[in-house]
Amino acid sequence: MNDVLMFFMQYREAIFIIVLSLFLGIEVISHVPSVLHTPLMSGANAIHGVVIIGAIIVMGHAHDVLSMVLGFLAVILGTLNVVGGFVVTDRMLEMFRKKKSKN
Amino acid sequence: METITRLIQYTPEISILEMSYILASVLFIVGLKRLSHPDTARNGNLWAAAGMGLAILFTILFHKKDGESIGNIPWILGALVVGTAVGWVAARKVKMTAMPQMVSIFNGMGGACAALISLMEFPKLQESLAEAGASSMLHGETLAILFGLTIGGVSFAGSMIAFGKLDEKIGDIKASWLRYLNLFFLLLLVVLLVLIMFKHPVSGDNTLIYFLTLLALIYGVSFVMPIGGADMPVVISLLNSFTGIAAACGGFLYNNQAMLTGGILVGSSGTLLTILMCKAMNRSLLNVIIGAFGGDSTAQGEAGDKTVKEITLSDAAVLLSYSQKILIVPGYGLAVAQAQHLCHELDVLLVSKGVEVKYGIHPVAGRMPGHMNVLLAEADVPYEKLLEMEEANNEMQNTDVVIVIGANDVVNPASEDDPSSPIYGMPVIKAWEARNVIVMKRSMAKGYAAIENKLFYHPKNSMLFGDAKSTLQKLIAEIKNL
């Protein structure tokens, strides 16, 4: 029990952010029309590419060859997620905008 | 006993970094919010991208771990350039129809990235715990690493299978024993996680973590494998929220607020989005995962003796030209054949003959919700011509002809009148309520749900067999010759 309480105290800021973000995530997209499901999924997909920051931190403090190789790979994978995700989303939404301007 | 208070290492750089993370988080939130409204969606995507760019740049410039700045910067920049070039070209070159597969691949990359980070951090953590003389691995950081590895690994492997299924490289496996195997794998994963948490930290003892990685990958494959291809959008959306949680685990590990907010936001909104998608198909998430779809469809086989009417191109041309009101119901077949432009051409031609042409879009037409809207928009079809399913159904009785192009399950009457059908209860476009129906289809083959479609045998219906693109071309030529 004491361990659990200590765990909570030690990570209370992170836990606070996690709980609030959980509600925020649900609230923010709750009224999305079904037309936008795919672009929204794709956009959210790009946002979790934020994991690249972790890859940069690992790579930035890598000293041996194995960590360098794995870190390099991780940064590439993360970048693919971020760049690919945002560009694909933009392409999808470009279509929506085009028809708007025609009206 | 550990001290609870955390030391605050203050330097101006760290302060700037933290401020940039707050700004990035705000940009993510505003971006997501704007992404969920049609007018602001594109702009919202750019906001989120700006947030990401900011977080990446400031991390490279100002991040410090134990007073040590980010090193290996040329390598990091090199990896960023390679990733950007490949990602950009892949995303630009991919056909609009293959969009869902692409999203799945990018999602997998994020999952793999999260798993790799955990894989590299575990030995370091174990070493430092061993040096500190800890009796077990029980620690908040271990938890974050293990969850990041497991969830990231499952997400990566699952996304690759989802990609293969959407690309029709991997077929569906329908075996009920797979369900039990999955439960067994899941149990094994939990046991392994507990084992690692309570093991004695010995520097360099990483066998269990490699085993966990392998098991996570295997589970990812076996989790997606039995789920039908038609349900892949839901699966991708679910794996998307998984990767979000994996990213948040990284945020927990590094006490990094941008990763934490970004990851959890995607985790929670992705879960909601998954549920919304299931609702659009009138099914529960559990039903999708366990998979009642496309099950044993032998019972529906008795339709074989019914007759199918075919219509010739010239008859179809006449029927269409002298109609008042036409509704086009596009499906994945139209997308595969890249026929959306021809579809628009037919539309324009008929309008010039005084016919009213509208489109009836089923929420899950194509391969993903909204996929069809994107494809038709690409072909310059005006927004107000696209009717949502309910509007289309309301106007059905006044519609002369419904043209179904490459769609199948979304116009299946079995969803209304056959309680034994796997798609019973799914809302569909009631094409059979119109005066005439023309179904353009390559063959009598079943749709993605692998069930018979009674609409094809309906007295009002006639079939126009052939590839959507060439049939449309011939039909347009025929109408022009009238």
C-alpha cells in the first residue's frame, strides 16, 4: 500500500496530466461528423508521432554503436510517422477545401 | 527510503524547453479540435504539425539529461532528413484509394519507434537499479518501459497485418481456435510483464525483455489476423490509439510533457473515434474484435436458383437519359477502378440532359469512413450533391434509378429482413425502394462481408457486369450517341 501511495506521489504531475488529457481528448473530438473520421484518424496518427522526441533523446545520449544504430532507426521511424502522417492528412483535406472554394 | 521530492535542475534552457512543450501541447489540442470541423480541418492539421516541429526543434536545441546536451546531432539530422524524404514522397505518391493502407503503415512506424525506445532504455534502467542495489525491478520507469514496449510492439505488428489485409496481400483466416490462442497469448504477456517487474535486477540480463518483444509482435499478428478485412478501418483506429498510449509511456519515462499530452490525447480521442466508427456500422467494438462478421455464411447460399437480370448498355443509357432523378451509390469497386472522374463525367452529362443527379454516401463506403467523400471531392463532385445515408433514404421513393457502382454490402437488404445475416441491423442505403436499380459490378462475387446480396436478385434490379471504369466509359459513349 505504501508503495502505491509513494508511486502516486512521485509521479503525481504525470498522473495529473494523463487524467486531464484523457478527458480532453474525448471532449475535443466528440462532435466530429462521420465525413471527417478518416482525416481525423490520420491527423491523430501524425500527432502520436510525438514519440520521435523520445527517439531523439535516446539517440542524443547514445554512446555505443548498437545504441547509435537502434537510435538512428528509431528517429527515422518516428519521422516517417510524423511527416507521412501530416502530409497524408493534408492531402485528404486538400480535397475538401477544393470543393469548398468552387461553391 | 527514496526521497519523494524531486530535484529541480534549473537552467534557462530547460525553462524554454518546457515552455515550448506547453505551446506544442496547446497546438496539438487546437489542431485536433479544428480537425473535427470540415471548414477548419486542413488548417487544424497544420497547427498540429507546427506544434510537432516546435517540439522537435526545441528538444534538439535545449534538451538536457543529467546536465548533458543532445549529442550525435549530425546523425539525428541525417535520420530526420531520411525519414522526411521517404515519408513525404510516400505520402505524396500514394493513390487516394490506398490512403488507408498508408495510414496503417505510418501508425506501425510510430509503434515500432516506441518499442525501440523501450528496448534501448530497459538495459540502462536495469543497470542503474542493479547499481543502486534494488531488490526488484518494481519501479515507475520499468512500468512505462514495459508498457511502451508491449503496446508499441502489438501496434507495429498489428498495423503491418492490417496493411497487408487492406492491400489484399493477406487473406482472412476464420478459425475460432485463434480466439483462444489470442487469450492464451494475452495471458502469457501479462505473466511475463509481472515476471519482469519482480525479477532481481542484474546488469546485462535482458533475455526476458527480448522474449517480451517477440511475444508482443506475435500477439499483434494473431490479434489482427482473424478480424475480417472489412473491419480494418476500425482496427487501424484502435491500433492508432494504442500507439498514442505507447508514446505517452515514453512521456512518462522521460517526464516529457509534450509526449505525455500528445500520446494520451491520441489515445483517448482515438478510442472514442474507434467507438464512433463501430456505431456507424451499428456494431460494438467487442463484436468487431471477436468477429461475428463474415463467419459461416453457408446458410445464405440458397439464393442460387434465383434469376439475375442483365441490362444492355444501350438500354441502360436510355433508362438513365429519360429519368428525372438519379442517385449514384459508389463503393470500393469505384475506388479500385479509379473511376471517380468518369463517374463525375456521367453526372455532368446526365445533368446536361436535365436529369437530377445526387450521390448517396454510406458512412463506411469505400474502405474507411469518409473515404468516398474524399475520392469524389478529388473528382470535383460538388459537396451539396453528396447525400448522407439518411437523406438518400428519405428521397429514395422519388428516385427513378439508383446506380450502384462497385458497392455491395452497403445496399444489402439482408440487413433489414434477415435476422440470421451477419450484417443484420447495419444501416444501409435502401436502393430497392427506388423505381429501378442498376448494379455495376465485375461479377456476382460477394462483398467484403462475404455474404450473398439479395438486391442482385430483386425484381427491380438489373446488373451491368464489367469493370467500373470501362463500363462507365462505354455507358457515357452510349448516352452521347442517343
